Amino acid sequence: MSQPPEERRPPLTPQLALRVAILGSFALAMFAIIFFRLWFLQVLSGDKYLAEAKVNRVRDIAIPAPRGQILDQSGNVLVDSVRAIAVQIAPPDLPVPLQACDPATQYVGGTWSSSCTVAHPPVKDANLYTRLAHVLGKPTRRRKCKVDYPYGTLRLSPIGCAVAQGYAALPYANVTVGADVSRDVLFYLQERESEFPGVQIQPVWLRRYPLHDLAAQLFGTIGPITPQEYQTPRYKGLPQSAIVGQSGLEWYYNRYLQGVDGAEQVQVNALGQAAGSVGEIKPLPGHNLRLSLDINLQKVGEAALAQSIGQNFGNGGAFVAMNPDNGQIYAMGSNPSFDPNIFTKPVSSSVYKRLNNPASNYPLINRAIQSAGPDGSTFKPITATAALESGAWSVGETYDDTGAFTIDGQTRHNAGNASYGVLDLVNAIKVSSDIFFYNLGALTNADPIKHPNGGALQQWARGYGIGRPTGIDLGGEVAGNLPTPRWRLAIDRLELRCERKRHVPSCGIADGRPWSIGDNINLAVGQGDVQVTPLQLAVAYSAIANGGTVVRPHIGLDVQQADGTVVQRIDPPPARHLNINPLYLETIRAGLRAAASQPGGTSADVMGSFPEQVYGKTGTAQYNGQQDYSWYSCFVPASATSKPIEVVVWVERGGFGAVAAAPVAREILSQWFFGKAGQYVAGSSRTL
């Protein structure tokens, strides 16, 4: 029997052993990594991924919070919110989700290629827009549609246009294509949810302005938050689809009015269909805002202003009624006006253009704080303060008004070539002698080299608030302009740079001349380059009425919870106090009182018979060769009444101050003191 061959194993060489060791170590390391990763996912990150899995099957549906109400001083509702149903489109959920287009690759030959779904909705999306348009009763024909950069002007259906505009502004937000829809539309879309992918029914709160165009510029407007606004501290913490205040009180007090949205947590299945409610986070309504506004005074003021504009063929105007002691605004109106209810729903570009162009005279502008111009003779009390406080003039000093004032080879005259003879300061204010105040303007002029910010006239005008915002709680206020040598040098440089850049003889910014004494003379009577808003003038005259305190005007009184509990009182401190000699103030007041009450006073035929003690000054400003602008500023001080009030009226191209502006002020005063507008009384004075 044969023996099996002897089994022999080849020897394990060192090289082979090294290779085996390396491969074994690599395999062990790989297994260790995989094991560690599994341990990390299961043990350390298990809770995190479990939460994300729950989010994937639980969806939050926003429940918008109603904005707070806006109330008048008596608690009457001026602005509130009403519940409505909106139809929205979610761009990521469309049959073909929208994607941002690349100008470098998709904008060819001056047009967007078909691959740009924003400019050229795919067939499935276009068909969806058409079906939805039929349900909502909207047109389907394509038309020009202006979309934010980089898209430009496209041709889209109205719904396609709304989606493109919304996506370009906020790619992450739903786009409202129908607001306040009927219950029939609601039920129809709910029953056919699968036929309208990307279409959502969303409960919303619509702002309601029961007063329509009354005080519209004060309340302001609301609208979707913009990408720029979303990055600012003012709107920190708000959702990217929030509706926020865009102007007026709605903008200024947005953080109180906004409220906090809630959410309904809905469980969805693998197909994205709702399978039941999981829970709800209730929304928190915004706080209420109570104003110092007297709504009856507002109504009378706006009606009187409209009457004056109509009778005097004016181009618009504004008025302010305020407490001269603490800056509370009783009423503020601007004409023409608009109905802010328009902005509670998406506004077409054509409607917005109609509200913001010269043909309609810019009704969105609040002329009380956003329009400025020369204020004519209403500036003279400021000039009087500067002359007295600087020592250029004294209370008992007189000047012979011959009807002409000549300086630097130029001769100026009073309105109507009148001459008033020897005048002291009181009578100069009473009759509004331009010649008298031309002289004060010359006396208060300063060397432009040594005093680039001007002399005493600029110093006191700046102190009164001319050329600087008042700080009112509305936003959008313009500063106006107080001409100085430094300002004139700056605009001359702008003019020169413009001429060199455009290669033209003139850009119309400035005439290139240096500051002259004539500039100060013009400023002394509220003419030339001075730009004053009605509210600035009201603040200046309030300082004359109250003894030198420059108040900070405000419309808000307090912020309240729904039950009336005050959360925040609104009582801003004065801006500053002017140390004016009481004798000087009393002298200026005497001139204003005489102007409104004594024969020969510029507004005596309007205010002379008024039962209360009115101090007033007319102003008639010449501006760019247009029909004269009409001004009137008056007050009844606390020393004469328990209800002190300051009123300023401005009628664009209304003519003389006593003819167009003073009658409106009388109507406002009549309502304030006696609860009725009274008779509209137009003056006849033809002074500037």
C-alpha cells in the first residue's frame, strides 16, 4: 500500500508577512470607520435625524396674525383688519418648479431662451395658470410684464406675471394671485386639489381703512416684505413672506402692529397629501396704536383745504394742526389724496403709476412733511428773532418804508408797490412790510468767508428747525433747505462737475455765482432758495407760542393691548429749547396778534371777527415763475385758552395767503373751539 505524498507548506517570507499585515490593517481600519459611522448615526445623531424625519412628514401651514388696530384719541377704530381667503402659488410646488435664470447662458440675442422658466413658463405651468385664471375670473392674454432684475420686460399672462414678479422679488415665498376670494372659489379649489398642483388656499388678514382717503398719507400703506427690508434690523425675526408697513404710521410702528404668525402642523403622506392635523400654534395679534388725531378736526380740515384749492385753482396743498406745547398732532392733511384700501391687495403697475405721476399730482406724497418750498412772509418772525437777538435791531427802533429798497444796484419793492412809512417791528409784522425785513436781512448778513454757515439769520432759523427734519413718527420726512454760503459753494461745485461731465453750458443746478447779500435779503422774507415744509413751520411757530421750546411732533399717543392695557406711552421730549429774550418774543407775538386782529393787518379780514385770540401771519411765496404759493400760520396760545393749538396751511399755486390759506385755518380753529366748521371767510389782503 503506497503512502500519500508528504504535505509540505512553503515557508512565509518576511515580505509576504508585511503585505498580509498591511492588508489586514487596512481592512480593520475600514471596518472601524464603518462601525464608527453607524454608531454616530444611530447613537449620537439619532435624535436629530428622527426630528428631521418627523419634519418631512409634518408640515407647518402658517396662520397669519392680524395687525393691530389704529385708533383715534377717543378710541374709535380708524384702521383694522378683516379675515379673508387668498389663493397663492408656491413656485417650488408647480408642475415644473421655477428656477432662477442665468443671464450669462440663458439671455441670448437680447431675449431669454426657452429654458428660462421665469420668462417662458413650461406648458404644464402655463396650462395651470390658464385653468386658475378661469376659476378666479382673470384674463389669460399675455401682456407686457415688468419683472425685477435681471429679467426686465416679459410677455406673460396676468397670473404668470404675478408669479414671475413674486419669484424675482422673493424666490422662497408664495405668490398671492387672488385675495379675498369667494367661498365658491374656495370650495371649488379644495375639491380639486390634485388638479391645481402648487396652488394653495391661505387664510389671510386684509387691512381695512374705513375712512378711505381721509388721513390716508398718515396711515400709510402695507405690502410684502422686500429682500432689502428682510435684511434690516427693523424686520428681524419676521417670516420671509410677511406683509409689513411700507409708509406712514404702518411703517413707523410696524414692530407694534405686526403681530406674530402662528402655524398649523399637518401630517402628510408620501404623496404630500394632508393626512390629519398634529397641532396648532395660535397667532398673536399685533398691539393697537392710539393716536392724538381728532377725526372731526381732520374731516373739517380736509374739506376746507379741498374747497380752497377748488375756488383758487390750486394745485394741491396741506395743513397741520398741533398742540404747540407738547407736539401732539391733532390733524394733518394732504391734497390730493388716495384710498389706501387699494394696497390691501396686489396692485398692478398701471394703478401704481396712476397714483405716482405728475398727471395725478402725486397723491401718495404727504405734502405736510414731504413737500417743501419758500414760505414767504411767514418766515418774518424768524428774521425778527435773529435781528433782535444779534443786536442788529432793537424793540423800539423804527425804519422808514418808502416802498423801495436798493442795495448792490438792485431795487426791491413791496407787493403792489405799497409804502408804509415809518414802522417799528410790531407794525412791520402787522402789515408785512417787505422793505422793513429786506433791511433786517441786510443787517444780519455775515461775511461768507469767515462764516460759511451763515450769520445770525441762519443760526436762528436752524434753531427753529428750518432745513432739518422735525423727527415726526411717520418716516419719509424731507429736511428742506436753509441756504448758507457753504451750501451755495457746494451746489456751484455740483453744477461745474455736471457741466464738465455732460459737456453742456448749464445743468440747471446753480448759476455759479458766490454768496451775496441778496441771498440773505431774500431769505429774510422767505424767498429765494429756502425750502420749508408745513410741519417745520408749525414747529417754528409753536416755539414762538410756548416761549422757545422746539417740540418734537408726534401722532402716536400710546401702544395698547386688545383689552386697553397700555404697553408703551409715546411722549418724546422736546428737540431743544431756544433761549429767546421774553421781551423779544412778546414783541413778535404783538405783531402777529395785530396782523390777525387790527385794521390793516394782513389777515384781519379773516380772523378779526374770530372769538378766540388768534396770532397769525400770512405768506405769499413766489416759486419758479409759477402762480404764488399761499401760506398761513397761526396759533392760540395756552395763555389765552385751555385748548392751545397751532395751525399751518399751505395751498400750492393758490395765490395770496389771506385769500387761499387763512380761510382754511379759520375753519379748523372753528371746529376745534366750537365743534363746527363755521363760515368759510376769504380775505382780500394782497401782501406777500
